[in-house]
Amino acid sequence: MAYRYSRGWRLFTIGLLRPPLFLLLRRNWRGQEKIPRTGGVILACNHISEVDPFAIAHYVYKADRYPVFLAKEAVFRIPVLGRIVGWVGEIPVLRGSSDASRAFDGAREALDAGQCVIFYPEGTCTRDPELWPMVAKTGVARLALETGAPVIPVANWGAQELLRYGSSKVNLFPRKVMNIAAGDPVDLTAHSGPEPDADTLRAATEAIMRSISALLGELRGQTPPKEIYDPQKTAVEERKQS
């Protein structure tokens, strides 16, 4: 099925969300010129808070693109909101289901239609204690290698001050600064070729995540860890020590 969306509803969401985002959040943005103004493109972002998609969406829109997210399927079942996110062209993801691959079919269709698709490669908010990116799933690498769409790394920092992961307390005041930076396209030529195997996908994914980590280090004024945090590996080590 061809990718579809409503221009009218996209304009509605822009008019609805931009004023409060301008009012509530301060902005430290850089690198928007790295995002192509036309054509299918993947933005691979770190995930530190349930509210950072709003900051990312605002950043992407001000770069003259409309953000297309892969969103939890449950969002599409919320009355009114579910219809709206469908009308603007967001892509549902059925986690833990055999139908989860349909989200990637939807993402391919969106890229073929020249859309700007936002990916959180980690699949959820990072579990790294210091909020650095953690080991990611390989879906974004597979999609990039299969479609040839450029992958632009995007890092954000500050959303965790507004709403920390796992908390219901929103800290509106003082106004929080949303720091966001985009980088050059990730060079995946070393991983291109025939059908990628598991090792190729893991290597391409690591290249993407290290690009995001480097950008995040610039935003934070810190050096990223040499080893990307792996929650499963950490859990195993903790069990051995207990």
C-alpha cells in the first residue's frame, strides 16, 4: 500500500504544537543544514526521555521537513489522537509481535515517498546510568542498507531535565534548554553489498550509534564512553558478582 498522509492535518499539528514548544522550551540547535530538504532520509536519534520526540519534531520541522516517527501501535488506538497520528502519516509499531516487520515496510514506503523518517535505534529510552546511548537494534541499519537512504545522526540533551524516564513529574520551570545537533551522513559504504548478514548489520549499527554518541559528547562537553552500554551484558556481570 502506498504511503499516504493529509497535508491539512499536518498543518493542524504544526499550528497546535509550535506555540507551546516555543513558549516552554529554550533552544540550542545546530546542524539543521545537514538534513536534506528533499528526498527520503533517515534521522537516527538517541532517546533519553518520553518528551524528546516533541523537541526532535520541532527541530526537524524548522529544518523544513515534517517528521515521520515509528510510534507504538497503542498510540493509534487512543481516541482522537490515534486518528490524527495516522492522518499525518506516522508509522505504527507492534512490539513483540510477528507483525512488527510491517513497521519497516511502512518505513520503506515512507522513504520511497520522499519522507523524513525518525528512528530511535535503541527502541526505548537508554538504560545507561549516565544517559549515553546504549546498544541498539539493527533495524535502522538494515533499512538504510536496503534502501540506500542516507542516515543522519541526531543527538539531543536536556529533555531529561523536563521529564526523566520512568517519572511522572514534569519540571516546567525554569525553562529547559533543548540541545539538539545533527551530523554528517553516516558512511556505511564499507557495509554495503549483497544481503547483509548479522555481523554486517551489527557493525553498521555500531557505526550509527558511535556517530550519535560523538554528537552527544559535543553537546555535553564530555567524551563518550569507549564501550557502548549493553544492559544485557551488565545484567549478566551483576548476576555473576551476586
